[in-house]
Amino acid sequence: MSTASPDSSGLPSGHAVPGLPDATAGPGEGGHADGRGSVRDHGSVPEEKPLSERRLHPVTPFRRAWAPVAVLAGWAVHDPGQAQQQLTRLTTTALLVGLAVIVPGAALYGFLSWWFTHFAVTDSELRIRTGLLFRRTAHIRLERLQAVDITQPLLARVAGVAKLKLDVVGTDKKDELAYLGEAEARRLRAELLARAAGFAPESAREVGEAPVRRLLHVPPGVLAVSLLLTGATWASLVAALVVPTLLWFATHSAWTVLAAGLPLLGAAGASSVGRFVGEYDWTVGESPDGLRIDHGLLDRTHETVPPGRVQTVRIVEPLLWRGRWVRVELDVAGSSNSVLVPVAPREVAHAVIAAVLPGVTVPAAPVRPPRRAGWCVPFWWRGYGLAVTDTVFAARRGLLRRRLSLVPHAKVQSVRLTQGPWERFKGLADVHVDAGAGKTVTARLRDAEEAAELLQAQADRSRTGRREARPDRWMA
């Protein structure tokens, strides 16, 4: 096995590393880094001017009042035997006294946790101060924000409130403000993005929400039909019908059939209905701060695909969609968002990909491996393919369910070549391209000489791509 890396550091010289503190910052600026993309401290920070702190929406205490009840429920689930034993000992009087203590206590906890939670926006950061007994202050640097999303569960939509989720560079868990009034959440989101883009603090509030140009809308009917034509849906339905039938002939027990069939039938329905509910009214729009994604039937979500943070893009084409629709998935550094387009015609999906990866053209026909690859992977070798353009490294896999993975050259971290014993005997090799977000794209069963040339050429393309890449900056 041989490896090649674009350069020793993995980044071009003279470029700042997103997510790392500025080497010129003083030791007292922003407190102590906690390794999550935000800065935290447990003491007071001197301010040059008084901050205008704000509280969350008054409906928040009702949400937080459930915390003590959740603790009791967690204890009951963790030790159900002990919980059942304690419940059998309770008398009616003891139960009423317990409820008289727990309900007001939960309400008091919800109120106090809301009362002691404040947030404020400064020239360079968002500060969130929480804690009843132990104070915690989060200092979120605005230049490290890569997405600000708004989510509205069903009850929050009824109450007219929203949750603001902050996606910060180098953060696995998102900080959040839950809940704010729906209009206030949108204003705060626009202000944070404007400040992160470099607008002056005095003008950030006047910038407002960035304009959006719609690129795609998925009709509910198309979404429903596409889910019915997905192999996983039919596999679940077949399992829900076949397994109970076999169990009936083997046991002749109706209880056994119900115990096995109902979970399988529920799983088949949940996989399709759950996706339909989550991907309902899927809309993709283009704005100066990235691609906006709005979706959801019950829980409404407004997400942003941050510019310059997309590491890989996958075009998925199930067998029953062939020639009609495709699905587009992506991997974003520091984000859990994985769907860009749930279903769309190929031409429309390519247009959306061109918006999220400017200058990238999807290769038309990846080249298959040589025919001798059939000795290593019989029949299925025809599903593999490779195409390299001036902008992306593209590898295809899958014969029935095709997946074409695109990696921009500027996002390649390292390139590796591997050979198993049988591949060496047949003169074949695999080329692995490691991108950000821990993802690897593999071009399988290539000719050994072609793979060796590709290894060195890809390292050169990656260095050149990073030097010419646009900066990861809001509204750039």
C-alpha cells in the first residue's frame, strides 16, 4: 500500500484553519476554549459597555418543567423492578402528597431555569448565560458560525415559538436558544448571519433576512410515489407478509404471528411514513448566505447549507427510479444534515448541485474498471466507475442502487492506494480519496498503472484546488 498527501499540513500555507483560535488573540479574549467551537468560562468577564441581555420566550418554562419528571421516568426505565416495587407500596394519600410536591416543584424549576437564562449579542460573539446553582456562560464567536437553523416542533408551531440552533465550526453538539418568538427568532438569525458576514454591528440589524431564489420544490405526490418505488419499502412489506406466514405454518400460534408481524408491519410503515412526514414540502432556495432548505409536515425545519463547508455530494439512483428521478445527499463539516434533494429529475438535481458546488459539472459517464475485474468481484464489478474532471473526483458504486460520489479537489485531505493479494495478481488496485467530515470515496478495481498515476495526479490537483478555492465566508 502506498499513500500520497496533498502536502505535509493538509492545508495551503497562509490560510487560516477554520475552527482554531487566532494565534494573535490575547489570552484573555473570550475566556477558555472548550474544544466545541465556542468559548466558555465560569467567571465574570469585564465589559467595556453594558450589554442588553434578553430572556427567552415566556412559554419556555412549560418546556423545562418536564425535566424533573423526565428524571423520575428515566429512573423507572433504568430499574423497572424497583420502580414497580415502590409503586405498589404507595397509598392514595402518599400518591396525592407526592403529586402535590412534584408538580409545583417541576413548575418552580421551569420558571427559575428560564429566569436565570439570558443571551446577548456583542460586536463579535453571542453570549448565552445559564445555570441555577452553577453558572455557565457560552461565548460563541460569530466568525465561527457556519449555520443558524430554525426548527419548530408541532407544539411550538401551535404556540408561535421557534428554536434557534447554532452550528459552529468544530462542534459536534449544537448550542441552541429554545424558545424564542417566531418573528424574533428570524430577526436574530438574520442579525447573527449579517454580523458573521462582516457587516458593521450598527447596520447588522438593518440588513434583515437575505433574499432567497427558489431552486426546487418537491410536490407531495411525487414524494409519495418515489417512496413507494423505493426497494427498502417493498423489502419491509415483503418481510412483514412472509415472516408471519412462515411462523404460522411452523407454530400455528396466533400470538407468535402477531408478535412478529406487527413490529415488521410498523417498521415498514414508519420507514415510509416517517420519511414522508419529514421530507414533506421540501423546498431548496439560493441566498447569499448559502442554500436554504425548508421541510416538514408536523415539525417544520428551516436549515442552511453553509457555503464552502460541503465535503462530498452523493447522487443516489434506486433501481425503480432509473431514468426518472435521483436523490442527492451531502456531507457537511460539523453538521448532521445529510439530504439536499429527496427526489427530483436528474437535470434539476444537477442544477442544485451546481449551486452548492459552484463551477462543478457532474460527469456524464464514469468509466468502468477493466473486464478482468470480474475475477475479483463477479458480475457486480460493472457497477463501479471513475471520472475525474478539472473540479471533482467522482466514483460510482452499485449495480442496482447506483451511488455517484463527488469530492471537490479542494476538499481532498489525502489519497491512498491499496491492493489485496488477488488484486495484485490481476494487476488491479483501489484508490481511496479521504475528504473532510470523516468521509472516504473509493474508486475500486482500477488498472494498477492507472491507479498509480491517479494517486500522484490527484495529490497535485488537490494542492492546486485549495490554492484557488473561494474563502469559507458568509455572503462572500
